[in-house]
Amino acid sequence: MTEQNLTIVQAVRDGLYTEMQRDDDVLVMGEDVGKNGGVFRATEGLWDEFGDNRVIDTPLAESGIIGTAVGMAAMGLKPIPEVQFSGFMYPGYDQIISHMSRFRTRTRGRYTLPMVLRAPYGGGIRAPESHSESKEMFYAHEAGLKVVIPSTPYDTKGLLISAIRDPDPVIFLEPKLIYRAFRGDVPEDDYTVPIGEAAVRREGTDVSVFTYGAMTRPTLEAAENLAEEGIDAEVIDMRTISPLDREAIVESFKKTGRAVAVHEAPKNGGLGAEITATVQEEALLYQEAPVKRVAGYDVPYPLYALEDYYLPSVARVEEGIRETVNF
Amino acid sequence: MSVLQRDPQDQVRVLDEDGSVVGDVPDIDDETMVEMYRYMRLARHFDTRAVSLQRQGRMGTYPPLSGQEGAQIGSAVALAEDDWMVPSYREHGAALVRGLPLKQTLLYWMGHEKGNKMPEGANIFPPAVPIASQIPHATGAGWALKLREEADKAVMCYFGDGATSEGDFHEGLNFAGVFDTPNVFFCNNNQWAISVPRERQTASETLAEKAVAYGIDGIQVDGMDPLAVYAVTQAALDKAKNPQEDECRPTLIEAVQYRFGAHTTADDPTVYRDDEEVEKWKAKDPIPRLETFLRETGRLDDESVDAIEASVKEQVADAIDAAESEPRPDPSEMFEYAYAEMTPEVEAQYEEFQALHEKFGDEGFLRE
């Protein structure tokens, strides 16, 4: 298999291209996805390759984009609507919650929605207001949806292809902080990475650190730094936040007895709470210390002059891990 | 007959591209006309400097307004002091007229919330980033004035051509029609919603004609003709505040214009539009148009133009100095303004933050 060295955003594009080549029912739609190739260039060149009926520049209307994609998917197409920033998904929220998540259930499987809603999410790029939030739990809380967040170029393409082939609607959130931060080997052919499976990014024995998306890198950096202090942290990238790979959480926790959750989304009701509940329910007797959550604060995401204070930093993650290990 | 009484497909004009008079010059005193010109020059120079600050890494992403000064200044000058303005994110020129110092506009785009704290007495809502989301607020604000029997004031809402595709546009204008609120909805149709042209937003021939379906008035104006914009806005504001028996209060104004530059500094318009088109619209530049008119009518001369140019440069340079001298906000501000009183949870997180900050200092947080 030929390999290419791609960034995450290039891997998104490659995943779209690969599936559009393979399956004529797959189409991309959204604001500026066509001639402009997407504001982050995630759809670059696709309009030239596949034309106006499969790479569709829409009017500026997220409810329209998501709602019409629901209609297309119900008719058997595989639309991949893009919302330019996750902060602009809310006009389409009614469509996501009232329809996208429920079509299968409501019709007892007569209609299904094989669609993927893509959006870049998260902070750290000195973006304007409403461009930096991490609201993935809005969608994780909604049964009937799958919510995927990759953190490497390889996973991005493989998970995106899985999402497109999945018979159910998938929300695919892309960590824009690391869209171009590094490159990784990505096969040219099609391949899949399964939805709902976490990945162990660093093996360790003292503490399990659960994270995903753009926080994976600072978490790994913290783990490496702490190795010099004699703390051996295991780092697990959840990759899918719904359905959550509870088996991976429990397995790692049984080994270490200590857990830290790291995410940029707010602490209240964040994935850390779900991870904490999982170890309580499944592995209480293995527990050696309280579970620590290193997360965004429960305040509105600040404009960028203060965003570094809001996002979990390497030092904050290290301190959280130390606190848990030294309990 | 009011300037508003015409088909929404007509376009109101006062000055042609060369600055010659082709319509009724509105009744504006000489001083105000020259002030309009000065504001337009100021907005243009500010815009050029802001783009270059972004390029130099001294400011974050910034949405330029060049080409749109005629619409922004012409409309904002028509507002009375106690009228209200509900802007989108590109209205730095209009906000300036309404009393928002340039320093604050810079601070906002430099990532300081303080930029959004409008000075006392400046009746401006914070700019709305999500497209069209401010339109229902403007209707609500106008409705509030009416409910409190203060409809001798009006609320002006700014938005772009792309916004007319959003549900909030429909809902905001529909409420305005139903409750007959004292509103002016000012659509800056600059032809492009990032890369998507106006023709792809709607199959309607004009945006102004959308007003018809809400039972309100719609009018199209040459948005690069500041005098025409002033005339139309003034008439719409008058009607909002003092409607005749057969008149509705709200008006949708479509100001036809062009954004000379990128959507934001993160955008590259050469990918999606031709130089030829840009040049065609640059011939309509509102600034030389008004300058020609003012010179030919004896309101401006070389000396006054030079003086304006010098004062504009100084004012922008001072604003940049002031904004760049502003220290980074204290991180405590993140926690202080979320609620009137910190909730116990926020307080606990604030304490945890303070302990970490004390232990690690800024180095524990700030990235390269």
C-alpha cells in the first residue's frame, strides 16, 4: 500500500476523496466547500474533480444544510454536510436533535440516515469570538448519534471512511488546533479505523490518562515529562466519545487504579464525568485515588488573549497526574 | 413623496460613479457632509492599518470593510443620538460614528473582551459573529422601545447578504412586521458571503423585495453612494418613529455594494473571484465619489483634504499605540463575568486556577 505523509486536514480531504471515488452516492455540501475548497481547505480540489452536484456550495444557512442533508440521506444518498466551525452548528441543532438522531427509531428502521456531519472544533488558534468552543457533549448526550474526534492523520482518514460507511448518522469533529500541526503516514488506499474503539497512545502502569482530540498531544507531552519524575502514565485517546469504549477505560483502570481525564470542553457534564462514572460502576474496588478532571472551566470561552489560561496546558495536566499519583 | 415609495427593484442614487449629482441631494449641513467624508477616510485608513497589523502578527483574524464605507457611514450618520445600533462583526465604521473608539475595535480583534464594553451613552449592542443571529435581538430591542412607549427612538440592525439565508433573518423580520416595531434592517449586500456569490444565496431578484413577504417596506439603494444611503436611512428612521396612518414602522434596506478585500484576513478571494470584477466595483469607490461632489460644491479643497488626511493618520496611529499598550487582561476576568455572582462551582474552579497560577506562573499556561 502506498503511503503519503499528510496533515490531519489533508487526511480529511483524502478520506472524502477516497469515498467519493468509490461511491457515487457520497456528496459534500456546505458553505464555501466548492470553488473555495473549504475555509480550511478540507475539500480542496474536490469541486474540480466531482463537479457541482457532488460538491455543493450552499446558501449560508446551517439549519438548511443539515435539514436538507437529512432529506437526502433518507432518500438513500450519503451526504457529508460541513459546518464551517462547530460554533455555527446551533441553527441546525433542532435538525440534529429532533431528526438526525431519531429517524431510524421513529420509523422503526424504514428510514435511516447514513450521513456524516463534519465540523472543525476547539480552541487555541487565536480565532475570533464563537470560533473556539468545544461543545461535543451536546451531541454525545444525544442517543442515535455517534460522535467521533480523531487526533492523528491516520485515524482521521480511517475514522472518516468508517463514518461515511456507517448506516447511522455520525458527527465528525475535527480538532482544528492540530489540523496542520504535524504530519503522519496515511495509506493512499481505502481503509477503516473502527468507530467506538479507543487507542493506547502510551503504555504505563501508574495512572491512566484519558483524553481525545487536540488535548492528546499536550497529554502525551505531560506523560513524557513525568516519566523523568518516575511517574509512568498510560495515555488513552478515546477517538470516539459516543459510543464510548468503556472496556478500554476499565481495562486500563484495573491496571493502574488511578485515572485522569483531560479535555478542553467544560468540566461540568464533560466526558471526564462519564469516565469517572464508568470506573465507579465497573472497577470501584481497584480505585486508589479520586479521579481527576483537567478540563475547560465552567465559564464562557474567553477571547483569545486569555484562551491559554482556559485550555488545559501541559503544566496543568502534569499537576493533575501528580495529584492523582501522590494521593 | 418619500424616497421609500418606490419598487424594491429600483435603486436609489444621488451621486453617480464620477460624483455627479443624479438624484435629490439630502438635506445635510455642510459640516456634517465633510464629517461624513472624514469618517469614511478614517474607516478606510483604519482598515488598511488593521489588515497590516494582522499580517505582522500584531492582531488576530480581522474582517476588512474597504468599499463599504459609504453604506456604514452614510447610514450611521443618519441615526439620532438615542437611536440604537445592533451590528454584525464588520461594522467598525458605523460603530465609530456611534461613539465606539477605534482602540476598542482593535482590542476586540486582539482578543480582549474589553473591546466589547461599549462606552456609556453609546447605544451599540456587541457585534454578533454567528450570521444573522443579531437580527431578532434588534427586533426585540425595537419592540421593547415600543412596549415602553419610547418608539420615538429606533433600532438599526446591520447584517450582510449571506444573513438573508438564515432562519433568524426570517424570524426577526416577521416579528418586526407582526408587532410593527421601530426598526431599520440594513443589509450590506457586498455580493459575496466568503466565496458564495449573492446569486447563490437566493433566487429572488433583489434582497429588498423579501420585505414584501413580511408586510414591511423594502428598498434598494446604491450602497457605495453615501448621500443616497443617508437619504434612504433617514427616511426609514423617520417612518420607524413617526409612521403615517397607512405606514408600517419597519423597513428593510438593501445597500448594494462590494467588499474590496477578503472576507477576513484568513480568506483569499483570488480563489473565487476575478480581478476584473473587483476593478469594476472599485470604480464605484464611495470615497472619491463623495470627495468629488464636496470639492465641486465648494465644501472641500486641497488644504482641507490634506488636513483630514493628516488627522486621520494620527488618530489611527494613536489608537494602535493605545491598544498595543493595553496589558493582557487578568485571567480572573474569565471567572468574574460569567455570572452576577460566582456560583460555588465557578468559585472553586477559580481558586484552583489561582493556586496553579501561583505555582507555575504564566509559563504554566501560555503556549508559544
